[in-house]
Amino acid sequence: MSKEGKKIYDFCSSLFGINRSITGDGVRQTLGLIQKQIQSNLDVTEIESKTKCFDWHIPLEWNVKDAFIEDLSGNRIIDFKKNNVHLMGYSIPVDKKISLTELKNHLYSISDMPNAIPYITSYYQKNWGFCISENQRKNINEDFYHVKIDASLEKGSLTYGEVLISGKSKKEIVFSTYICHPSLANDNLSGPSLATFLIKYLEKAKKPKYSYRFIFIPETIGAVAYLHKNLELMRRRTKAGFILTCVGDDLCYSFLESKFKNSIADQVARHVLDKMNIEYKLYSFLDRGSDERQYSSPGIDIPFCSVMRSKYGEFDEYHTSLDNLDFISPTGFQGSFDLYTKIIDIFEKNNTYKNLVLCEPQLGKRGLYPQISTKKTINEVKNLKNLIAYSDGHNSLLEIADIMNVPIWELYSLTEKLVKAKLIEKVDG
Ligand code: ZN
């Protein structure tokens, strides 16, 4: 059942160990591995450090070779190579003997989660630190330690990638996801992993109706930089936007609506959730936390919504080492994959139709009226008649499905039947 889910999970696992941040080789390596999975070109852009983008500047590039805390006998107590979450993101280089008192100012742990290593960054303030579990903290009690962070923080660039699958229309369905977290699974390696498999799904279809753009950026600064470069194009072409994040666990579903709750993306997502009978927690834009912040800023105004499993900030493991490969699962991914492929299918098949026969057409003479009536055929005729009744050239198939309170996917083949019988015709696309 979870065939695709297993593949997405395995791919996510293969990316898990890479040390990612908002800049650096981990991002490039991740993009390189995504490129290997897909046929489409993953277009990589580098934006130089210090470039001004709206109110922000691109930070220096950060890369890490090694980082550890060792006792004076050379035993590594905390080791970045064992878990990259140990190192505070954007830590400056350090190599010195340090007293326990001073070291404690640079240690971070969570008192009520003894096994968890917190994920902490300091992108815009020069600092260094180690994130450890409470259990590890108990063993750090000698007077002096040797701390080494073999990292570079220098002029380089910020890297992002994007894939465009061109359709018949230049209007785009945009999926944006971020690639800046180190070994953390649900938030957010699950996002780029699912995105990769949605690209593969679209590659299997022949030329789609819409174009599909997948954006892989570091969160926040990446969205700012991306918009700075692509705002006009994005404004002109975006039909619908989704942030892909937190799509790998199997605990629940969550839906974060767009700013004004009324975009076509909201409409489609809501329909899929409701008609798949999925129970979900509803969040508004007031609960936002990802790149919809930038995409929907005043003056930018591109609506984005998110269908997630457990939402960032809402699960205990969030931003800790416990958001790992055990927290996500093939089943979790499968749920998200099924949901997002249904969303894509709706964009592809949500046309507007117009009836071609004045007054109610006679279905019997066209072979559309069943000779034997069963519950199934009665229902089908009812749906056919309702489809005809609402196909006035104004209501889209999705709107009709909502009026009829049936899943739009149950109307796809009925619509085809009516088109074949020349009772309705497509008036758009
Ligand atoms: Zn995060």
C-alpha cells in the first residue's frame, strides 16, 4: 500500500546525514542528490554573500569540517560527526582550552526532554555553541575542556534550486520547500523529499495542463532572495501556491490556510481533505511559520497554504534530535503523497463545462440511462443530471462537486461520458 511512501522515506533517509544550513555545501549536496532522482533539470542559482535583497543581506557562507568538545585526555564528549544537530548553526570557528564555567555559557539543552538535543541557530549574530541532551550535560563536569569548531564563515553564496515542469499553460502551480535544516526529519527534510517524488509523478504524465514549479530554498532568507529575483514572474504566473513542510509523520493532518483563506489552493486543499474524509487540525495565517510569511507579505501578496501532517511547533520532537527517521514513516509519506497527487489531479482536471442542449436532454436515447436500476446506477444518473444542470459555462467542476457534495474525482469519468455524448463541452483551457 505504501509503495511510494517507502521510496520517499528511503530517499529522505539518504539525505538525512548531510549538514545543511541556510548556505553551504550541504545545500549543494542535497540539491545534487535530488537532481539524480529526477529527469527534469534542477536549475541551481547562487546569490553572492552580502547581496541586498529587499530589507535583508545575504549572509556569509558557512561550512563545517568538524566540531567537538573533548576532555583534556582527548576523549570526545560531544561530536558533530555523530550528530550534526550538536553544533549551533552558524557557529564561528573556535579552537581553545576552556573552563567549565565558560563552556556552560555555550551549552544548550532541554531540561524536560533528557534525551533530546535541541536545534539552535545563530545566523545573524556571531556566536558559537553546542546543543546537547540533558543526559550528556550530566557527564560534563571536569574543570577544563578543549573545544574545536573547524568551520568557515566567509564570502561565498546562498544556493537555491528550482524545477519547472512546463505545461500547456504558463500559469504555475508552485510548491515551495526549504532545505536548510541539518539532520531533522519532519521539519523539514520530509518537504524536499516529497517534492522530489511529486516531480517524478508529474514527469510520468504527458504535457500537463498547468506548469509546475518546485522551489528548494533555505527558509526565510531564501524566500526573500527568491522573491527579490523573481517577484514579477511569480506574481504574473502563480495560480496556486503550497509550502511543503512537515509531511512525513503519521500522527495527524494539519491545514494552514492562506492569508485570506480564499485562494484556489485553499479551495482545492479543503476539498481533498474533506472528501478523503481526513480529520485535520485547522490553522489560519495567524499561525504561520514558514515561507508563506514572505510570499504573502503586503505588496507581494501571493497566497500560499500548507497541508501538513504534524505542524511545525506543534509536536514535542519539533526542532530537536528526536525529529529523526523514527519520527517519520513510509505510511506518513504515503498519506501526504496521496493527498498532494489528488491536489495536482484536480488542477489538471478542474475545467469549466457548458451544456449544449437547451432544456433537459434525454439521457435514454444516448445510452446514458441505465436499463436496470440499482443503488449505484441511480446515483450515477443523479450525478449526471446534476452535472448537466450546473454546467452553465460559469461553474468549474470543483465548484459543482462542492455544490453536489461529492468528491470531484468521482465526476471525472462522468464528465468524459457527457462530453463524448456531446451534452457538454469544455469552455476553458
Ligand atoms: Zn524548522
